[in-house]
Amino acid sequence: MGALLRRLPLPRTLKARLTIGLLVLLALACLAVGLITVMAIEGFLLNKLDRSLIAADGRFAASLEQEAHPDTQYVADTRGQAEGTFGARLLFGVVTQASIVHRESHVPVPITPADRAALASVPRDGKGHTIHLSALGDYRVVSEDGDEGDTLLTGLPYSRVMDTVHQLEAVETAVFAAALLITGVLGALLVRLSLRPLSRVTATATEVTRLPLASGEVAMPPPVPDTDTRTEVGRVGVALNRMLGHVGDALSRRHAIEERLRHFAADASHELRTPVATVRAHAELALRHPGPVPDDVLHALERIHYESERMSGLVDDLLLLARLDAGRPLERGTVDLTRLVLDAVGDARAASPDHRWLLDLPGEPVTVLGDEHRLYQVVANLLGNAGTHTPPGTTVTLGIAAVEGFAELTVTDTGPGIPEELQSEVFQRFSRADQARQRTAGGTGLGLAIVAAVVTAHGGTVKVTSRPGHTAFVVRLPLPGPDGG
């Protein structure tokens, strides 16, 4: 039974459960009332029928006893007897007379052996007993001793009781069905009205789940209006409002800190560009000195020049990320991704000639709307990432396809792959996966972060899937609509 109940399609919502629970309780109450009422009425009518049998005092059956004498002209007495009254006389277990009252007369009743056994089994205790007669159906009979050592039985149809009981059952079924229907409709409306405050709480909580809480400024939804602490839903509303207030304060403080850090990164990057450029210029000037320079000084100048170039790139990347974080708009024009990819692969071949570079391009050019310089930087960073972090001989394939309203740019390589636990972090700033992908050249750790930021600024997405022997970066950019937008 428990397994059957678990397989039943039970309702999920609280409204449905409360409504169905109310109907089940009402149905059980109606069933109990109906059973008790039917049993009480049946007992009452049966008792009344027994009293009628006792009041008849066996007069009809006794008259059958007199009629049994062949030397008399006595006719059975049916006066005052109800229609269908049964009378029988038994002598030594043999039924000698059996009749029923019909239209102020009496009609003989055929008796089968089973009927004879049933009549003979009725106790002579002056109480009513129910038996079944083949020709008449169920009867309530009383047995008593006759004057000549015989047994006299008087009975009334049991169907009179059952007809009334069945009529009561029909009335109760109709009334209870109407009550269940009306209660179901009114109960559903009442439950809906009662749970309306909870629905508002649920709507507010659902609205919060749709908010982008990870970053940026967040506008919290208005508080729940149902805050009556005398009710359970009101207490939930108060707790939710208090929680939303704490969350809103925390998000505001986080946003303020992010803004300060963003401004600091932008200001620091901007301010560092001039001194870094100055150091680089002085290093280049010193390296061009025509006179003899000691080897250790020459090596130091070369290192200064190299690190100043690297720092200049890092400052430029940080400044770009800060501007993208601030929502500064990019240039918007028609960009031919096919040509851009060809240029980027040519540069990658020159930078990493020990890799195998392949192209998978469609027959027709694929164009998008965006900043051509930044999109080139996306492709160059992805190719540079593949060339830098994979061993010589690795095959890198760059493909473009138009898929479901998006331009899909894919960079795959056959390198050692990225560990699964690091794949969710590769687009974070200063993230490195040196443990899995060989590192043959330096980098700032901002290349993939710039890819993610630029793609997001263009309304696209970027994701990575990796396993040993196959790593794929997939960039999806929206294609222009029919109107060119």
C-alpha cells in the first residue's frame, strides 16, 4: 500500500494539498455520517418491523392452522394484515401451509427444500429473524408455538426496510456529492485568498533569484507588504524583508568597493603609462650608446628594456579591463571575421612556427558588428594562449561557423589540456594553468580575462572544454539582424 501511494501523482503545490486535504476530511466525515445514519435508520425500521410482527400476534398463521382441518370450512383471516404478510405452518418440520396476503385474500407460496430448512431453523423466541424465501426474497419472520403442537410463522417483507435504506443512501450520496463539489470550489477560493500573502513572498523571492548578484550595482526588489507578525506568513515576510535589507546593504558595500578598486586600477594604469614609457625610452637610448659598454651593464639594460615592455603591456591590459568594467562603449562597425582570422593566424604562424596551424572557414564571409581592434585582440589572445601553453608540434585549428543567429569562432588544440578543476578559473584575471599546459614564454595572466571581457561587451559568450589531447575555446557573437542591427 505504501509503494502504491508513493507512485500516485500527488499534488505538489500547497494550495492543491490544502484543498485536497479539506475535501478528503469532508469526504471521510460524510462517509462516517452516512454509515451511522444508514445503520441507525436500518436498525430503527427493523425494530419497527419486529414490533409490527409481534403486534400481529400470529393471527394470520393461526388462521392457516384452522384452515388446515379438512372437515371445516374455515377461511384464513386476512383482516388487518398488511399486503405481503407471510404466514406458514410447520408440523414436525414439514410445511403444511404457506401463504401471503394479497388483496384481502391469501395466495399459496411454493416452498422449496431450502425454504423449508430456513423456516425450520427460525428460533421460537418471539423475536424477528431474517430469512430468504426462493419465491419471495428476504423476509423478517417471527416463530411461535401453535395450539396443536405445530409451529406458526408470521413474516413481513424485508424489502420495505431496504427500500427506505436505499432511498436514504441515494439522497445522502446526492447531498454529500453536492457538498463536496461546493466545498471544493469555495475551499479552493478560500485557500487561494488565504495564501495570497505567501504568493507575494514567493514572487519577491523569485525576483531576487533572477537578479545578477555576482557583480555590478543591484537594485533590490521592493519589500514584501505582508508583515503582520500575528500570522505565520507575516512573520516570514518580516524575516524576508530583514534578509533583503542585509543583502542589499552588503551588495551596496561590495559595489562601492568594486568601484573604488576599478577607479584605482584605471587611475594607476593611466598614471603608470608615462613612467613606464620613460623607463623604456631611457633603456633604448642607453642600448644605442655608440661607446663600449660592460657586459653586465649591457645585460642589465636589456633586462630593463624587456621588463619595461612587459610592464607596458600589463598596464595597457589593466587599463583596458578597467574601461570595460566601467561600461565604456566600444567602437561599433562591420567586422569581417574571416579576414580578421586570416590575419591573426598569419601572425600566430610567425610567432610560433613550431606549431601546426589549420583553418576551417566557411565558403562565405562571416561578419559581425563590433570593435575590429578588440575582436582581433580576442582572436590573437586565444591563438597566443594555444601557442604559449602547448608543446611544439601541437596542432591548433581555428574555425568559424554561423550557428542559430550567432557567429561561432572555435580555437582547438591537441595539447595536454587543462585540469577540470581549473577550467572554471581560466577567464579570471591573473589565472594560470602552468601545471597542465607547458609554459614556454612569459605572459601577464590577463589574456583570457580580456577575451571574456571583450566578448561580453559585444553581447557574446565564451566557454572552454578540455581533456588531454583536445582543448576547445568557443566564442559566440551575435550576427547582425535583417536590418543590419
